[in-house]
Amino acid sequence: MSQRVIHVGIGVFGRRWCSEFLKSNVADGTIEVVALVDLDRDALEAGRQSLGLPAERCYTDAARAFDEVAADFCTVAVTPAHHEAIIDLALARGLDVLCEKPIADTMEATLRIARNVRRAGRKMAVTMSHRFDQDKTTLRRIVRSGVLGRINAIGMRFQGDMRQRMAWSSLFRHEMADPLLVEGAIHHLDIIGDLAGARCETLFATTWKPDWAEYRGDTDAIVTMAFANGVRAVYEGSVSHPVGLNTFYKEYIRVDGERGTAILAHRDVEVFMRQDIWRQQHREGRGQKVALLQQPKWINHWLIEQFARWRDGGPPMETRVEENVQASALVFAAIESSRCGAPVAVQRLVDAG
């Protein structure tokens, strides 16, 4: 039986929720969208047309929508600073929540949301879409198979040419204090943490904004991480790069293990395995090619289905809120480290809740 969903937020990315992510799950019977919410009536009309809802199921007031329309859960795609208010309204009315990343715009709000979800006895998960894309899932499968042996180090590179104002879709990103970390690296640091397979213990970050970047906040970062199992990682990120060498969905990731190395670059995956040859040499692009995994759904299409299955008694989602606080902690630890110029104990931020 389809699960009833109220969707909140039809901005730039919210429109994709209506035209793609929700729509595909409506088409196969996973969900039924019963109401839409946004302050912008033009956005509401766009969402209504995408999903074929009657006008009376489109609201500018989330509280009224939750009161008047029976639903099983809500999906939230408003800006991070407004997540907590919408989630609180949903929890008060007994709804589960599937929310866009990050959980909130501060670590304090992140921890409050996680506590409130626990106290309400509801389910909440976060759509860490990039980790659940086809190429990253293929890389994750290789790492988790153990073929590389014990993981030693991880490197990830993200380089996007989005330096001009409005180049990154929405104005709010250009006005934020830390646009790269909050809106971009939330995905990338989450992927690194997942591949490392342990909690991050310490993190050191340096962030900056080149003169040519038309942002208020820092657009570039280098982050180093040490994990509880001994894995080390380095992240290089930029949205002010001269060219888009490794932009969203085309990032570079290298995972070095005891017995081999796996590399993901521009959605291609290859593996190099160690041989007992003195000073053996290899060249990127000439490793063992790995075919990408195949399945009907990826990114948010898949995560919506996972959430519905979890609500229906299936396995808990990997991105449930109590686990996803770790991704937020990486971001806010990076912000703190950049401000104070010193390493940060990541779990201290989590334990504060």
C-alpha cells in the first residue's frame, strides 16, 4: 500500500523532488503525495503540475497542511536554517520525516532535532544522495568486500567552477558563511566517513575564499581526518576552481588498502592489486575496470524507497538521524577548526548532545 507523503519545499532543488524523486516513487506505487507546501505560489503551481495534485492540496502554511491532510511522513527540502521548525511541526503531529541534508545549519540544532525525534518515537532519515549514487555505491561495495584488505588512507577531490554569483543554483549559498562545507562537503565528508568504516576522532581544516569568488563565505577547503580504526583521509574541495575538473557527481576518490587501491574518477571505477614485484609501477586509467552496479533507482529515488521500506518494517536506513549526526559533526568540526586554527575532537561535538 502506498505511503502518504506531504512534501515541504519547492525551491530550485525542491522542484527536482517533485518532478523526479517523488514522481518516480509515485509511479511505482511506493508513495502517494497528498499535499505540497511552499511559501511561493509559483513554486507550488510548478509542483502541483509535476505531481497532478488538486489546487486545494497546495499550502503556504506547513502547520495547516499537517493539520488538514492525513499523511504517514513528510519530506523536507527547505533551506537548512528552516529544517528544525518544519521537523518540529511534523513530530508534533506524529509524522516521520525524510529530510534533505544537512540535518540543520548548526550543530546545536542538529543535536536538538536528533533528541526530539528520539523523544517523539518517530523515524527520521537524511537524503545523503551522493553516497547512494551508482558510482559511489560501486566503490563502497569494493571497499566493503575486503578485497583491498585493511584500509590505510582515503583521498577525495571536488573541484567545481561555480565562482560567479548565482552559479550554484541559489542565492542563499552565496550569502552563507561556509557554503562549501555546509552545502557541498556535507556529502563528501559523509562519503569519506562511510568508506573509512569508523568514527572520525580528530579533524583539521583550513578554509578560504579567493578574491575572484563571488561569495560571502569560504569556497575552498583542505580537510585532514583521523579515524578510530587508524584510517587517515584528506579532502580537497573548491567551488571557485578555474574549471570543473571534479564537480558534483564526477568527484575523484582514491581508497588505499593493504593489498590494493580503488579509484573512482568521473564515474569510472578501477582497481589496482598489489603483486610481489619489486617496485611495481602503475598508471591511473590502466587498472582493472569495474562495471558499475545496476539497479532501478539511485540517489533520492532510492532513498525515498528505502525510507518507505524502513517504515514498513524493513531494515533501518544507514542515514537515520542518530547516525547522520556524524556527517554533520564532520562539517561543524571543520568550521570550528578553520576558525580556531587547531585540530578538533569530532566526537566532542556529538557528545555535547
